Amino acid sequence: MAKDVMEIRWHARGGQGAVTAAKTLAEMSLAKDMYFQAFPEYGPERMGAPIQCFNRLSKKKISTYCGITQPDIVVVVDSSLLGVVDITAGLSEDGIIIVNTTDEPKTVRKKLNLNEHKLFVVDATHISLKSLGRFMPNIPMLGAVLKVTGLLEKEEAAEFLSKSFSKKFSAKIVEKNIKALKEAFGEVKGE
């Protein structure tokens, strides 16, 4: 992590688990002795409505307590938001975009008219349907974020999920989420 504070903005629709993914990412940063923030920004939206949530991760104490307007990384959990939300708002030219899509990076780059941004894609929808048996792309997207940032290695992340999720979910659900996370690590593509 080159900067003192890494700021991440997640774009999703209500019910897709982005808030859970952001909170899980924050908790995972503890394994690296980091300070963190994870918070949503939404009102009375219903399931399916566009939402945003955020992370701040740092090796130093974080003294900023406001929304993120200039993220280092943008995570798009639902590609249908690409035409609805300006995902590049505030993102620097060397910023990173990670999109849940079946498209190749060059196709997404052309569609969004992206020039300098680093772009990564992963088919988190397919991974979630195959691994979890339902549409819940949050954990595959978390895997993509971890792979792109290098915050945790695949096995470290899987171990964290195992410990954390086993407090809330059955062993079968935990196993499926670990499978989805690992698969995303292997399938994320970038340019």
C-alpha cells in the first residue's frame, strides 16, 4: 500500500451484500495490524436500489470521519449500475476499478471510455451462482479486491472467513463462501 490511507468506494444494489463485504474487508485488515473504517451511505432504499459503501484502511491512525469523495479503488458489484452511476467520480487517473461482469477488461474500458485507470473484472455473478447456489456476488468481489490490493493472500483470507463466518453460518455455508472467495482470486483479470 503506497498511500497512508487506502480509500475504497463500493457501488451495488441493496441486498447484494456489499455492506457485509466492506465490513468483512475492514475486519480482515486487522490481520495486518491496520486501522479501518467501513460504513454505508444509503437511506430508506429498498432491495435493488443503488447504494454505496466505503472503506478506509491504513497502517496509521485514521482521523478522517467523512464520506469518501476521492477513492483509490472503486468496486462495482452490479454492472447494471455502469450506465446509472458515475463510477469514476473523484477517481484519480491511476485509480483502480474492479467490475463484476462477463465482459473482458478491454470491452469494459471501451464502453466506459476509460483511459488511464487500472481496470479489473471478475464474473462474481457466475461464481456466486456456482459456488453458493444463489446470486450473492459480495464474497467473490471481496476476493477480487483482496487479489488486486494484495492485502491478504488467498489462504489468509480463507482462514479469516472460516473463523469469522463459522460464528454465524453453518459449516456448509462457510465452505461455499470460501470456495467463492478462492475462485474469484483465480479468475480476476486486469489491464
